[in-house]
Amino acid sequence: MQYMEFGRTGHRSSRVLFGAAALWDVSQKEADNALGLLLDHGVNHIDTARSYGDAELRVGPWMKTHRSDFFLASKTGARTKAEALEELKQSLTRLKTDHLDLWQLHFLVDSDEWETAMGEGGALEAVTEAKKQGLVRYAGVTGHGIDAPKAHLKSLGVYDFDSVLFPYNYPMLQQPSYKKDVQALLDLCKQRNVAAQTIKSLARGEWGTKEKVYTTWYDALGEEKAIQMAVHYVLSHEQLFLNSSGDLSLLGHILKAADRDIQAPDELAMQALVEKEGMKPLFV
């Protein structure tokens, strides 16, 4: 496993972060098996959210003996100060901890929601209040969709967030406007030492009429070589962290790929993968 400074936080993070959305609807036994994988592969960063079903409840028991082993991040989808602080209280209780290392404003892309969150009495005020109280050490912003990088640039213009999170995979980056927005965001993140987290590394496209074989809401790559190429495509960019996918059956394959010597797949190889797997941009 490779490690890298997580922005300006002082945490030397594993390049692969555990995306705890994979614990949305699993038993504690299944969750504990996942913990074993994380420890075996040296993952030291967990990313969850109050809205991820039972995920926080499954991570909570781990914190009794492993709190110091992990940089613990969660998210709030609330847009007002009062609602966000209530969600933070719930997250801390569910996670059985007295503080989060990173608290993120989740899916902050919609312009109206952005105005509410960043305005008077908004969720951003909850972030500053929580930091004052020592409930949160660092703050981030996350987003899905084609407009996420652009929205993060706007957010960074208002508040000096410590991290951002956005979709990043080969099909998405073939869209010129998206690629341009991502590059602008990464340039600013590098300038300010903001951690850049990525999601949807294995996204093959929407399920459509296909039978769902994973718990991810999107169709995901499943063949080991394909997963390795997709993981290496992300991790070969020295600035990026990769959040593991929302299905526990994919976790071992992702960690195995990350444990190997990271080699950037060439353009022809990625084009061949897209054609073979029928990959399409998840967001357009």
C-alpha cells in the first residue's frame, strides 16, 4: 500500500480509503471481516456518512479498539446549521467516538442547496462551530455528478476546506469540459495543499436493464485485470486518493491492485478496456 500526506492535515494516509458505503446493509460479522482486510492491507482511513444506511453503526464497534488506527471521516447532507449539528451528534454516537478527523458537507453541488449551506444559519456555520468545540478536526466538501469539480472550486472560494471528493475514472475524463474542470480543481488543490479524494473508479456505467450483481448503484467492473487497470489509472496520478467501491465483494480486489507496483495504463490499453467492458461515463 502506498501512503501520502492527506493534504495539510498531518495524516499520512493510505492511498486507498475505505468507502464505508459498502457497509450500508451488511451484518456486523461481514463488517468485521472487512476490518480484517483493511488492517491486513494497511488501510488507515475510513470514509463514511450519516446517510449511508447502517455504515456508521458497523464502524462504531471497531472504534473501541482501533480508533487510533484510522483517520475517521463522515459526512452530513444537512444544509442548515441546526440540522447539520444534529447529524454530527448522531454520527459521533453511532461511531462511538468523541470526534471526527474529517467532517464533510456531502453532495454539495446543487446551486440552491449551496446557497443555503454557505449562507447565514447554514451548514458551513456548523462546521466552524464543531471545530471550535473540538468535535471535528478538519472539514471537506464532496460531490457527485458532472458539476462536482466546478462546485468545489466555488466552495473553495468561500471557505478553505481541507479536502474535496469527486468522480474520477477514464470514461469521465474523456469529456473535455469535465477534464478541464477537474484539472482546474486539482491545480487549486495543489496550490493550497487540499487533499483530493476520488470516487467511482470502477464505474462501468448505469445498470440499465442488466441484472444487478453488486450493491453499488452503478454497474461496476468485476474482472481482476480490469479492476487493476482502473485502480492504477487513478493511483498513477500522484495527487489522488481512491475511495473503495460500495460493495464488499470488490474490496479485496481493489486492495490487491493497490498493493502492486502502480503502473499507469497507456491510452491504447484503456481504450481497449472501455470497448471490452462497454464502459460509459456515469455522469454526462
